[in-house]
Amino acid sequence: MSYLVIDNVEKYYGLTAALRGLSAEVPKGQWVNITGPSGSGKSTLLNIIGGLDSPSSGEVIIDSLKIHSLPEDELAVFRREKAGYIFQQSYLIPYLNALENVMLAQYFHSMADRKEAEEALKKVGLGQRLFHRPSQLSGGEQQRVCIARALINNPEVLFADEPTGNLDRDNTKVILDLLRELHSEEQFTILLVTHDPFVTNWGQRILSLEDGRIKKDELHA
Amino acid sequence: MKQKWFIFFLSRSLSERKGRVFLSILSVALAVSVIACFISITAGLQEKLGAELKPYGANLIISSSKGEYLDADVIRKVTGIQGVEDASGQTYSIVEIQGHAVEAVGLDFERLKAGGSRIEGKWPSKKYEILTGINLKNALKIKAGEEIILSKEGHEQKYLISGFIEKGGSEDSSMLLSLEDSQELFGLNGKLSAVLARGNSLRLEEIRKRIASELQDVSVKTIKQVASAEMSLLTKMQSLILMVTAVLLFAAVISIGSTTGATVIERRQEIGIMKALGATSKEIDHFYKAEALITGFAGGIAGFIVGYLIAHLVSRSAFGTFGQVPWYVFFISLSLGVLISIVAGYFPVRSMLRLNPAVILRGD
């Protein structure tokens, strides 16, 4: 059985269908880019797979865990133990510095460890910016803090929703290089939503959505 | 260890958001100060009102349960009982004057005078000077300054009428003698017919029971007319305090609730990201409750100090005095600060926690 199974997932907002019976399987360690035009349901799908939103029907199974059948507290355990998230907006806590933002993820996971958090930030090239607040960091730097935060607890799967959506080409490349490097080191699964063809080419597999359905599912060379 | 980090992140949230935290404390302090000021003033007013009620006179009457006279010592014992503000002895008997039988009362003229009784003529100041009830003035055709003879069981004594009293009660048809004169005329040898006491109006029944249990062979009764008039006044006063406090509290919770609601919406991304990082709703709820507890605590203390100072100023300018603020006002202020802060934050945080992280982060 595949590591991640999307089983006939549907999502309705009132009468409007965002996902129409979508199914797919992802093996462990694969980098999957989810792409499609605006409104095709790619962010909705990512949120549902990542346990941040619930489907109207269907199920998502990750590592044999039916995540939408889990009680709320166990779903929280899934998020902190198995998943890491990066969003288009950085969503860093504004009153905490870069180091503390990473340590907050450690705190909810188990225990904050300053040294480990420092190492993670050094790994993403922010060794000199540990004590800067989000407002003192550039967009690219903020996203690198988010990568460090998402990966600090060694997640099995990384969910990234337009992580380079607010960045220029140079910063986009820096972030993607970094993700590629970390992915090859840690071998975690990546599900990355993007509408940018430049980003799409970085993954191993492309799931193209249109109108809430999978239009194309192809492996990338 | 986990607690250490909880305190660390909490302290960062408070210290790095000084402006917001200051505003939260300020709004709690404002609400608490109004309530603390109101309670302080009214508590002082109640004390003042208690003093103002003294002219109503005694509200408890103590007599022998065996129909005998009481020892003068009873006054001292009653005065020593907690809650008793004043006590004095009285004697009653029927005496004869110009062939008529009249009720004579022996009492303390100074207390009668302090009670604001109206008299025609002068207050007795020497031995064998008496006051006569106004109704007897015409009935017996007597005048102030005249001498009359009162007799009791063969014992006669001449008295000078110094004035007439009009109180609207039974005194208006009685002869009023000093306690010593009456004991001499009635042959009581220092004994008393009854002791009239004044107890704290708010705890009258409790005081009545205490006197009855601490003294032997006595019957203690409430003078209903006085007690009920006082109680009604004080009860109205207390209801007023309660109602105004409830209205102020409600207004405070609503206004702070809307402010907190706006702050929680402003911090929704923080809640969303905490959920995405794997925090349980309980953990997030604890974090915001702890914040509310601290701001409520600080607001409660600040509110008490400000309220106390305002109450001081208002009382001084309006009533000329400012009594001791009861200790409980501080605890009420502190509790209200914490309560207002926690209740105001409870619903917005709760409603946010019910949502999925994606919905919170989207800001729907």
C-alpha cells in the first residue's frame, strides 16, 4: 500500500464543488507538485491531505492513518509528529524572533531545544539572522525560517502551499534549491502546490488539477 | 521543563506586545476602577447611613424572661456584645398625679436629646426635674416651671416640670424622669425594667440571638417599627449597589469582549499556525487564558488603585469624609479584573478554536 492515499475526496462549499471525487496514491519520499489554474482546487486538496481542513466526503490515509477519522487531539498529534507546513504567506509569530519561531514548533512537538533550532536555521543560511524578528527579515528569509520550522521535527511529509508565490525568481530558486537539498538528505515526502511552471519542473511528479478533478498525473524526468 | 517554555513564550507574548498588553490592562483597569470606586463610595455611605440611622433609636429591647427587674450590670454586659452600638436602661411604672394614674418612664435624657426629640421648654438638668408628655399638658393643666407631686405606693416626691416632649409615640402621654429619680420613686434600688439596645441594622437578627444566648433569663425582642424601617432603607441601598454593579459589569464585559474579539481576530493567524504546528485546542486555550489571567490581574490591581483614588476624591468633595475602604473591595477588584478578562476572551478564542487551521489562516 502506498504511503499516502487520497481516496475519492470531495469538498463542497455550500453548493459549489471544489473537489469532485479525487483519488491518488503517493509513495514515500516522492516530491509531488500539484498544479492547475486558479480555482482548480489545488490548495483545498493540499489542506485536506495535510489535515488542516476536512473533506465533505472521502478519506486521506497517511502511513495507514485515516486522518479525517481521527479525533481532534490525535489529528493534532499527526500534525506535530508527521507533518510540516509551509504557506505562501510566512505566518511567523510576529513577536518572536527567527530562533523562537522555530523553537515554538519544537515546544508543541515535545521540547524546545535552542541548539537544534540554531542548527536548523544555519542549515537554511540564516545563522546570522537568528535574533531578527519576522518584520526585520526579507520575504525570502522569512520563507527560509518557515522551512526550518517545518522541518525541525523531522516530519515524514512536507506540505507546501505556493511557498514561492510571494518571491522573485532569485529567491524562488534559493528556496527550491534548499528544498531539493533537504529532500535528498532527509527523504521526506513533499506535496507542493504551485501555479508557477518554473516551480513545477522541480518535483518528481506533477498532478495537474482542473475544476476539482485530476486532469493529468505525470512523472517528471 | 515544558512549563518553563510555556512561561517563556507567554512572557515573550506579553513583553513583545507591550502596546496591546497595555491597552488590555487599561481597558480592564477602567472597568474595574469604576466598579471599585462605586463599591468604595457606597460602602462608606452605608457606614455613614448607619450613623445617620442612630436617631431612629434603639432597635432591640431586653427584659427579664421571668417578669422580674434586671440588674444595672446588664447594660455593661449588653454593650460588650459584638455588634451592639449602644445600650441604656429604662424603668416603667404607673404613678399617681392629681388623682390620675399616669405612666412614668425613667430614662437617660442625654440619649433622648441626642435622638433629636422635640421639646417645649428646657431639658432637665438637675435632680427632680422632669419632662411631661405633651398630651398631659392640657389634660392636667400644667405648665413648664411648675412643681408637681408624683406618688407611688405611698412614696411621694415633688418634681419641677422643665418642659414638654412631643415624639408622636407613647412618650407623649407619659412622665419622663431621669433613671436615678425613677429608681428612687419606684423603689427599684438600682434595678431596671428593661435595657434598650441599638444593634447594627444589617445584622440585627444575629445580634438579637447572640444577646439571648450570652445573657441568662432574658427575653430579647426586635423593635419592629424601627428595625423594619432601617432594614428597608439598607436593603434598598444594597439592591441599588448590586444592580448598578451588575450593569457596570455587563457593560464592561461587552466592551472588553468586543475589544478582545478584535484582538483575537487580529491574532487569528497565530492561532491558526499554532494549530498547524500541532498544538491542541486545550494548549492554545491555556495560553490565551494565562495571558488573560495576567492582564486581568494587573488590570484588577490598577483598577483598584484608580478606583480608590477617585472614590477618595468624590467622597471628600461630596460628603466631606472618606471612610475606611473595606478590605474585600480589593479582592472584588482583583477577582473582577480576572473574571472580566477571562470571560471577554473566552468566546472569541473558543469560536476560533472550533475552526480548522486552514479556515483560520484563510481568514474566512
